[in-house]
Amino acid sequence: MLACSFSDALCLRYTHAKVKSCVKKVRAFLDKHVPTLVVLALVILALAFLQHYWSDPAKAQTIGALFSFIASAILVGVTWEYVRINQKSFSLQQAQWEQQNRVVLRFGVRRYRGRAQVWVANIGRIDFLISELRVRLKNGEKIVKNERRIVGSGSRRTFSLPDKLWSNIPLLSTFDVQLRYESQHESGHSAVRAFTIFIATNSEVLKVLRGIEDIWPVNCPKCGHFGGGMVTESLDNFDDALERELVMKSELQATCPEHSSQWSESVEHLRERRKNGQGTVQED
Ligand SMILES: [Zn+2]
């Protein structure tokens, strides 16, 4: 009985906590030493049996064989567990290695001295090479620029864009950018991202925005008339835009001749967006 100077309830709680901690300690001990205890118990048991049946060689031999079999079974079990743990640790190491050797890049377009350029940041642990810069214009035209520049871990590099994107273009230009990268262990393509650049009358780039900030007219596939401008908010690239355009076209067709769609851009909405610059990030 535990002698307690404080109230019974507190005493009970104290005893309960003490028992709980004892059970925890015993469980931890057993978890750690169960295989050793089992082997030890078997050895003691085998010795006891052998001593008991020492006078009868036939029985002693049988018991010896039985314990040899049990010992072999334990050995197989331990080996199997060892292999299993090793495999688990190997998979973990492999996942860690892959994580550390993965190419992690961020990119965007920014304004620089009246022109636009692509910036690429390497936030991974290994260096990589940018081997290609792909630009796709709204009319579907593709420009591929071969590059041979290494972006070191923790650094940022810039790549020039073709002048064609802003020279002699009135007001604005929208295009997709994608990069091809190569590292010691992998090669691949970045995500495809759309950017809109605003251009002055002297062909100087004024501002760069992420996303498609252009007017996107859609005709009704049934009657061929103009069905409305499409909302281009939160579109990552032209492929996304074409997908949305298909949805809008089917809705225009279904509601012809009223032509209504969830993606129809209203003048108020357009004005609001222009005012707030919502859904876009300035890259300058
Ligand atoms: Zn129509």
C-alpha cells in the first residue's frame, strides 16, 4: 500500500501514473530483448532436458535433434527479418538519393532594359543544363532556341527571348514558354507557362504578366457568329486555353442563338480584372 499524505483521488492518480510508467518500461525492455530472451530460454530448456535424459541416449538424441531444428528455424527467422529490414532501409536510401538528385527549377519572364527575358532559378541540390528554350505564339507558331548554359545549384540565370515577340507588335503579345533541362541523372521538360507582355509604340516592353491577358474571341460552331470573348483568368498555358475554348464552344452551340456560356467574358468583369490585375503576377 502506498503511503500518501494528500487526498485519496490524487493518491490514486499518482499510483496509476506510476503503474503506467512501469508497464511502459517493461514493454520497452521486452520489445528490445525478446529474441535474446527466447534464445536464452531455449538453451536453458535444452540443457535441462539433456541433463534429465542423459541416462537414456536414444531420448537425448531425439531431444537434441528437436532443439537443433528449433535453432535452425529461429536462425531462418532472424535472417529473414534482417533481409526485410535491410530492404526497407535500402528503399529509404534510394528515395532519399532520388530526392537529392532531382532537378528543381523555377522560371518566369521579366522585363529588362525594355526587352523581355526568361529567368531560371535552380533551387535543387544539383547543377543542370538548359539545352532548349521553347516559345509558342498564340497563332501556333513555335520558336525553338538551342541553349548550352549551366545553372548551378542555388543560382539564377537569364536567357534572352526572340525580338519577334515585341518588335512591331501593337499593345501586347502572349506566348507560352517551356524549357528543356539535362542533369547528370535525368533530363526532361519544365511546365509550360503563358506570359503576356505589354508593348509601347516604340516596341519597348513595358510590363510582363503571368498568364493570358489577351482577348480570346470564340465563334459559335453552329451558326458561325461571334459568340463572345472567353475568360482567360487562371489559365496556365495555351493548351489549357484551347481546352476551355472547346467547353465554351459546346455551350454556345447548345444555347444558339442566345449564346451563353459559363466562360463568356463580361465587360464589367474585364474592367474589374484590368483594374485589380487579378490572377496575374508581375514578373519584372
Ligand atoms: Zn450560334
